Amino acid sequence: MAGFLSAHGYDPGPTQRPLLAGALTGLIASVPAIALLWAFNSLQVEARILDLSVAETLAVGWPIMAVAGALYSRLFGRAANDRSGGWLSGMAFGFILWAGGAVLVLPAASGGMALAGPAALGVFLSLVLWGAALGILLPIVHRPLKLSIESESRHARSGPLAGLRKSAASARNS
Amino acid sequence: MSLRKAAVAGVAGALAWDAILRTAIALGVPTFDIVRALGTLAFPHGPTLAWWAAGTAAHALVGVCWAVFYAYFFWARLDLRPPLQGLVFSALPAVLALLVMSPQFRLMHLSTDSVRLTWDLMLPPLSPAEIGGLVLGHAIFGLVVGAIYTRPVGSRADRPPIRAFCTRSGTTGGKRRPPDGAFIFATGIECSYPTIDGGTWRRDEMEATGHYQRWQGDFELAREIGATHLRFGPPLHLLLRGPRVYDWQLIDEVMAELEAHGPEPIIDLCHFGVPTWLGDFQNPEIADALGEYAGAFAQRYRWVRFYTPVNEMYVCARMSALDGTWNEQRRDEGAFVAAVFNLASASVKMTDAILEARPDAIFVNSESSEFYQACCPDPAIEGRARFENERRFLPLDLIYGHEVSEEMAQYLRDHGFEDRYRQFLARDVPQRSVLGVDYYEWNERLVDPAGRSLALGELFGWYVIASHYWQRYRRPMMHTETNRVDASDAQRWLWRQWHNVQLLRNSGVPLVGFTWYSLTDQVDWARGLSRAIGNVDPVGLFDLNRDARAVGLSYKHLIDMHRDQPEYRLCPALAGLLR
């Protein structure tokens, strides 16, 4: 994984706006995920064990998915913008959120209660679907948000001093 | 990454697991039935066929996801045979299955919609047979995926060529051309197509980097950063189908786009490979075949002015016939000399054929700049370095009709090439020839006490090494390739190379252009395309998503800063060639 991501670069490209794009995409990707939660009755069960209304559960959950989307976009950097493989990175991230979040955090927040039966299946499927949608949509949502090459190339950090800074840092380190 | 190959591997792995699982269950061996666990989520009380079909489909889908994950992140990270790589990888889904999926399956199969968690529910005890079944199943899956997912880039050399360039879509902006005679700020589309694995496997960098699908956008990116010229190599192995059989339709649209909108191409006609029917660089017939090809190309695309007949002849001959990496994969001096002469003959015949169609064509003879430094005052080591410092010039000596040293002449006599060498000396070299000098961080080498040459990094730099070539040939020059594998250092490298160019130019050398190579990242380039791994090397102005790298912005900054300066707006050396 390190090899692949290091080739793409952990750091987002200089024209990218990963946090904004990730947050927006996280919100958008929640729409099909919520539909799936609803279909499996998972949303209603979650609300019940958290002692909230469905609307309150959504109000809490949606911003969390925006933050999760921003986190994904920042962590995966350039790889998150891979149009052919983004779905997989997103699904993997959705799976991790499920394994680390839904499976552990929900019981912790609800005094040890967990979803079971089809409701549990619905949570799993919805997070994998959310991840896949996030991975597929992020490059599309990101495209119009990117900074222009024209404006960014004018910045001093692209100029001759870019090399000087690196040389100075190398000299200091040595 | 080959998505299709990974999908096939994932399905095959899941089916192989299921086949062995069904056999074990039929024999009465107790085990964990993952297909049943998945299928009964959809059909808890349905007939066997229903849950089996649903479970098999779900298992195959999960298998595809894991195989794609393997292909992206794990493949070729370990120096093991492919099935063993898959086997090691299978530990990851196996652990997840044991610790996360299996307990969750149990929760999902409960008839209630919520439960209070207990340790028994969170980590339910599994019998040894269930644990063994899960581990064995994953091991089978990993072995099958590993065995199937190999060589994700490239294709069999004997297969009929794929349809390469996709059809042009949409429209492109207006023509953007610098004034004629302006300094060349170039980039390039990496286009190597050597064969490996005994000539059975074709590496095609245009395919691996997605250029065949995204060529139109790639040209637009080159224009966007302000590149005036584009080193571009139409895929010889796909265009030259047989003796005097050419598939021009493959590139007609592409060439039309370049003609109409730029950047002006420097056409690279032979880049490290030949079509399968021509064999390899030991075949003396390549000179005639490539000469005819070049002539036909120049006839069809008469507007093209800049040509590189054969790219980096020294590197091509060395990698093919001395290092045993590409094409003929030989490792002997005689084969190296034969390859050099065949490549040089091809270059000369291509040049002559192009001149018949386009008498004012300009030839950019790109060659890798090399330098060998002896490590110590040992006559044998110093002799080795001296010999290599002569040998680096051999292909250029031939095409430019330059006399070789006495030591090199003896080397040619030893391998029976003296007569052919004399023929090259008598050649009338075209006046419109530019010596292209490529430079990378490994071009300067140290000959160690064992006689091996080790990359030194930037010891003297492009200015010094290029000066060696200038002193020898006294021809207009161009920096025709550079990049940096360490993307975080690429901006520094770019500006350093540029300052080298400025210094050489200011010292009076007629220098016509500079190139960052290439436009996008490359695949397996840092390992010399020697194995079909599919690793991305971040050397481009743009990554493979076509997102700008910092060096891409710096190159645009550099071009914008200089192109309108009087000494770059009109480059006397280039203007002289164009007259």
C-alpha cells in the first residue's frame, strides 16, 4: 500500500482542495447510504438505541460523514482522485469506518447496545456503499473545486526559490 | 493495475475456495461455510439453490474487491513468486474474517434488531474446524489470486495489436503556437515499447500511462503549461504491421490534432523497440524497414518539421545487448556492437528518407549523456572508465561521421565492424541536426574496484557532461530529457537543470531547447521497464490522474518567466536551422 500511495504521493497535488472536496462528497455520498439504512430499518433502530429521533440521528450523523469524507480525501491524497480505483479506496475506507466506528463506537455510545439482524446488515452495506460512492464521486466533485494551474504557477513557491529552499533544508539536515 | 485481470483472479479465487469447501462438506468434514453464511443473509429460510446462488455471487464479489485491493496495494511488494505473494496477502482477509466478519455474521443472523453486547457475542468461540476452514479457504483464495494476477501491464508480443488511440471527442481551443524560431520549451509523452521476457511480452508506456485514452487531454495539458514542443513517439510496433504495411489510421486524428492545435511535435520514430515481425536490434534488416517507414511517415505528415529518428541509441543497444534487459536480451560485446551499428544504420536511412519528403526537416538526435569516473588510481579501473567514456560516443560518432579513438577502433576491429565504420565516416551529415543530450541523476557513474559502474548522482552536472558532447561534435544542442524520481525534489532539480542550460548557452553554445520528460508520471520507468510490475514513478509534470505536480507548476512558471524575453523569443541557433 505504501508503495502505491507513495507513487501517487501522500500529499495532495498543489491545485487540489482535499478537505472541501472530501467534506462535500461525504455529504453527497450519504444520500444513497441513508436510503439503504432506511430500507433495512437500520436508521430507526440506531435512533432507538441512541435514544434520539430519526431526524436527530441524521442531524448528528450527516456532519460526521462530512468530516469522514474530508479525512478520507486528505489521507488518500492523490489516490483519492484516481478515477478508476477511487471506488476501491473509498470502499476500504467505508469498511474501516464500519469496523472501527459502527461496530465499536455505536455500542460505546449506547451503553453496550448493538444492532443485530437485518438492521446490522444494513449498517454494514450502507457504509460500504457510502465508501464506494465517496470514492467514485470525489474526483468528479473535486474537479471544479481545483485551483487553476495558471494562478498557482505564478506563486513564488513555484519559482526559482523552490529549489533554494530544498537545498537549504538538505544542507541543514546534513 | 489491470482491473480486468484482478476481477478474473478474484472470481477464480472465490470459486476455487467454494469448490474445495463443497467437496469437504460433501465428505463430512466440519468447516465454516462462508457461502452459506453470506447466502442466508439474503434468503434465511430459502431453498438451498437460492442461498447457494446468492452466497456464491456475494462471495465472488467480495473476492473481486480483495483481489483489486491486492492488485493495487500488495502485488509485487514482496520478492516472492506470485502465488506465494497471494498466500501471504490472504492473511489479511483471514484475520478480518476471524475477528470482525465472523462475529458480525452471527449478529446479522439473529432474529432480533438489537442486542446488548457480551464478550460471547463480540468474540464468539469458533471451533478448530471452523478456524481451519476459514484459514484454508483464504489460503486457497490467495494462492489462486496470486497465480492469476501477474504482469498487470503490457501484453503478449505476438497478439494482434489492440486498437490503441481512442477516437477524438469534443473540440479543442484555438491554435497556440510560439513565433517561429523561439526557444523550445518541451515536454514529452513517454512512449517506450521494448519487449521483455525473451521477446514474449511487450511493454507499451503509452498504454500503461493511459495516454491512448487521454491523448487529447494530454495535449491540452501540455499547451496549458506553455510547452511549445512535444516529444511524441507514434507507436512503431502498432503502425508498422509488416514490410511496407502501415496503419496510419491509428494516428491520423492524433496527428491532425497536433497539427491544428500544437504543441509542435518532435516525432520520435523508434523508441527502444521494433515490431515483433522484425525481431530485435540484432536484425540488420531493421535499417531498411525503418528507413521505408520513416519515408512513408514523412510523406503522409508533410507538415512535421522535427524528427528524432532513433531515440537514445546508446541506451537502447546497452539495455538490449549488453545488460540483457530488453528485446534480444543479450549480454555480450559483439551483440552490443551489432545493435549499435544496426541502430545507427537505421537512423541514417530514416534521416535520408525523411529528407527526400521534407528537405528542410530538423533532426533532434537525442542521446543519453554519460560519464564514468574511476574510483581509484588503478590502471585497470582507469582503463575501464576511459573505455566507457569513449564507448558512450559510439552511436553518435557513427551518425555524425566522427572518428573514434584508436582504442575504440580496435574494439570495432575485434568485432568485425571496421569496414562498416569507415562507411559511416564517409557520410554527408545533414546540416539541420541538433544534438539532444538527456540527463538523469544516474548518468554519472563510478567504476568501482570490481569494475562495476555505480550511479554517482549529480557529480559534475549537465553543464560539464554536455560540454564533453559539444566539444566533440560542435552541433546545435538541446537538453532533451530530464526528471527526478523523488517528486519532492523535482522542483529543485528542474531549476538546477535550467540554470545549467542557461550557463551553457551563455558560454556561447548554440542551445535551442529544454525538456522536462515527461508530461505524466511513468510506469516501471525507475526499474528500466525490466519487469511488468505496474509501479507508478512520480516523474511527470502531472500524475496519472492528470493532477498537476509541484514541478508542473514550476515548469509553467519557468516558461512564463522566460518565453517573452528577447533572447528566448528569438533563439538565433534555432532560427538559423529553420532558415
